[in-house]
Amino acid sequence: MTYTSVGPRGQEIFQGQKDYIFPCVGHLYKEPVVLAKGEGAKAWDADGKEYLDFFSGILTTSVGHCHPRIVGAISEQAKTLGHTSTLYVTKPQVDAARRLAAITPGALNRVFFSNSGSEAIETAVNLACLATGRMEVIALRGGYHGRSTLATNLTGLSSWRPLASTMANVKHARAPYPYRCGHDGPCDERCAEKYAQELEEVIATTTNGRPAAFLAETIQGAGGYIVPPPGYFQRVAEIIRGVGGYLIIDEVQAGFGRTGKWFGIEHWDVVPDIMIMAKGIAGGMPVGATVTTDEIASRWSGKTISTFGGNPICMAAMAETLDIMQEENVPGRAVERGRQLRAGLDALAARYEWIGEVRGMGLMQAMELVKDRKTKEPFAERTSIFMETAREEGLLIGKAGLRDNVLRFGPSLLITEREVADCLERTARVCERLERT
Ligand code: PMP
């Protein structure tokens, strides 16, 4: 097959991928974008085409590609001590943990480092089970928590559950989805109460009544940037704690200033018992973190080890990322630039009927595409074409949602006013082109 949007160098690299990588490793487009270089909010493919990156490796290059300070920290550490395993104590790990504790809410000061969001989820759920002596966990439909067997089973999106349900101990409650809320009236506090009651019902009817934990993302990421109604998290925290379980909050996508606060859950004034972080934590280096209180952490009895967890090079990158984030006040920047991005996307929604909803917080914004605003019939085909057209306009964005009809915008948290304006101009051109088809 000849590729029209991939140049000769890209084609050669992609051929290698097809020859050697698992075929399930997919990409977002009909023909892949083969990336070769990045700098700040820009990325270049192997044949030199430039892109404005508003997906940042799934919200992970949190302070942009190849930030010189992070590159410096990585190089210095690589020259000094590159690996130890968690069996040895290192200053980079302690430095990274101390910086993290400075921004986590409440008494969540104790961390276990691993290498990915999936591993951080495993650690959190295992910790909850070990600490409570219980075995059942409730997650939310529409949620995404990773690719390990346990994380796949905690995930509530069928396309990300290829192993089907092999674990009996996970139950799923219905998640709020204000745009497609089945309840009458606006999706407000009263609606939040109904969803909270559904959690109570799931506990009462599908568990032994003694779950170890309730697990949720603050804003569902792969689900399509769904922001729950006010009051929801306060109520589910009461409910799970009322039956002796823990509240585990997955901040893998929403964490590190992206929503306008250091962590998404802070918008609801709830302090979880266990928090999970990854993606943007180390500016693109692989770090997963499970954070909890002294008391809960002390209940992990028995041995555990992570060979690569707390790796000095990754920890050096993380400490530098958090320093940059503090100095640049990324939560504040996300509020301002998020407002600009949101206003631009709202203006497009006012013009185009097929943009059913714009939603999100800070620099985590999405547009849900529909065929008809009244019926809200999902428009997955247009969403795919939108992605392809955006690529032609040199704009990288993401796609999500149970119905594959949600576009995601999640740029570097250091994104500038000009870059957001540029993204909006390109997005407007995509909309115009789609309107004509
Ligand atoms: N939780 C959430 C909310 C995520 O978005 C992801 C990754 N998309 C994960 C967990 C799993 O992270 P990883 O891919 O690093 O295992």
C-alpha cells in the first residue's frame, strides 16, 4: 500500500513497525503519523512536516517536548547513576517524593513509584485490599484505568476490555454523563445524588457489602472528558467510607495542574484515601505514582519491589518537571489558557450544529460531535474525518468516548496565548472544510 500523507522516511519506519511490533499497537489515523522530533508545543514527522501538538503524547509532555531543563536533568543523572531498583535508597527518588508531597492534598504524603498508570492502579487496588482485608472494588462505567489484567477489568469501555471480565471482584457503577444524562432535568446536585444512590445500590446488590474501595477518575479521560456534576464526589466519598472502604482517585490524566488546580479532585474539596498519578508527572519520562497516607501505606504487609520504579533518571526528570510547574504556576496558566481555548471552541459550537457539546476543565477540553442536536446521535464518522483534516492542517489532537465521537484537546501546560490562538484558527479551518463536505 502507498501512503499519501506519509513521506518516504515515514513509510520505511512504519514498515518496520508492521514487521516487528504487535499489530494491536494502533494509531489514530488512517495512515500513521511517524513522529521524529519535538520542541515545546511543536512536533515534526520523519519527513519534516511540522505539527502543533495539542495532544502531547496523551497529555504527558506536560511542559512541552524536550524541555531543555528536563533534558539537562536527565543527561546529568544518566552520567551519574542510571539505575538501582527500589532495593537501594537514592537522593533523586527522595527529592521527587518530597516535591510531590508539597502539592498533594491533605495527609497524602507517602508515595510508591512505579513505571506507568496501570502499575500505579495495581498498587492502589492491592493496597486497598491489603489494608482493609477486603477483596471487592467498584469502578465506573466509561472509566479507563490501564492495560494490565486488573486495570483492564477496572476499565468500563468495552473496546479497551479485550480480555473480557476475568475478575469477579470488580463491579461497575453508572457514571454521571451530564450531556447524555438519563435523568430528568439539568445534571445538577440532585442528579449527582441519584448517581450516588446508584453506587449505594451497586454496593448493596452486587458486592458482599464490604468493598475495599471505590475507584474513579475525576474527569473521565478515554470516556471523553466527562466532568461529573457538583456534589458527586462528596457523596460517593461519604458512601464508600460509610461502608468502611477507601476512595481511590485516578489523576493520571487530570493531575498536575491540567484542570486549573494541582489535582482534579481539589475542585470538589474532597481528599481521597489513595491517589494515582502518571502521564504528565515527569514531563514524558515513565513514572507511575501511588500516593496515600502514612497510616494506609503502613498496612502493606509482605514484600514488594519494582525493578525500575523510582529509577534515578526518571526521578530527576520528575523533580525538574515539578520545579518548572511550580515556577511557572501551571494551574494558573491552565485556567487562563483553558479559558481562551474554551471560548474559541464554544464559538465554533455556536456556529456548527454538529458540535453537540464543548466540555472539560482548564487545558483538558473536548468537543462531542453529533448528527443532530436534538437526538444527540453520535457522529463517529465525522470525528474520524475531523482528525484526518486536523492532521492535514498540521494539528495533532486526540479522539475518545464510548461512541468514538469526542475530540480531545490537551496541550503542553506551558502553551502560549499565540499557540492557543493558532490551534483555534486551525480548528476553525477544519470545521469550515467539514461543513463544505
Ligand atoms: N488511568 C487513566 C485515567 C489513564 O488515562 C491511563 C492511560 N491512558 C491510565 C490510567 C493507564 O496509564 P498507562 O497507559 O501509563 O498504563
